[in-house]
Amino acid sequence: MAGSTMRLLKKQHAYRTAGGFRPRRRAGNTLLEVLLATTLLAGTLVPGLRLMRDAMRVSRDIETFYLTANYCVSTMERQLALTAHNWQVGYEFGDFAGDGHPQVRYFAWRSDASSVGGMPDRLMVISAIVWYDRNGDNLYNVGEPSRIMASKIAKLASY
């Protein structure tokens, strides 16, 4: 009886061909196969997502670098033109909210004092700092991305 039961069980899980019995193919995956595939997929996605996050951070840092550099050049050009026009000592500060960048701030000053390298009524020192104000306190803090430029302009006499 044991032999006929084994043959019956084999017939239920196999099909008959000309050469004998062949096992039937399964229709789905086992839980172990699904877990293994999920683990492999997660193992490859995590480093890829980390790489993408790091690339986005680097891209944002590069954009901030160029943004502050361009605004610093613009601020220096404005200060040089203002000094050439009216030769006044002073300072100016603000942000670039009008351009859509309220977190980018600047401070510029002009002085002809000899203590900063100028010559009264002959040589003006102009300096500008532009920074990305990450914490929104309107102050330049160490660690915030910034650009500093300085220049001198001489007062020319016309005859």
C-alpha cells in the first residue's frame, strides 16, 4: 500500500511525458526568494540614494558659491561707481530680495582713512562682503558661505 500511495503523490505533483514523470513547475515564488530579492534591491538602492543626496548637496554648494561671487562683484562695481561719482565715505548693507534671494546679504564700506590703507581725499579703500545667511539673523557668522572683495580707487585731478 505504501508503494501505491507514493505513486499517487508523485502523480499529483508531476505530469506524465513519453519519457516518464516530470515535476510540475511552480506558479509563484517562495517567501525566501521574495525576501532575498528585496534585500538585494535595498542593498543597491541605499548607496544610490546616498550618492544622489550628496550630489544634490554639492550642486547646491556650487550654486551658492557662484551666486555669492556674482553678487559680490555687482556690489563692488556699484560701490566703485558711487565713489567715482561723489567721493563720499560711508557704508551700505542690505539683501538681494528684489532679485529673489532674500537670504543673500551684503555689507560694503568706503573709507579714505590712512588707518585702513587710504589717503584722505586722494585714495579710497572699498570693501564688500556678500554672504548666504543660513540662520536668518542678518549677521555674518563663521561658516556661512561668503565672498569678500576689496579694492582702492584714486581721485584724479582734472585740469
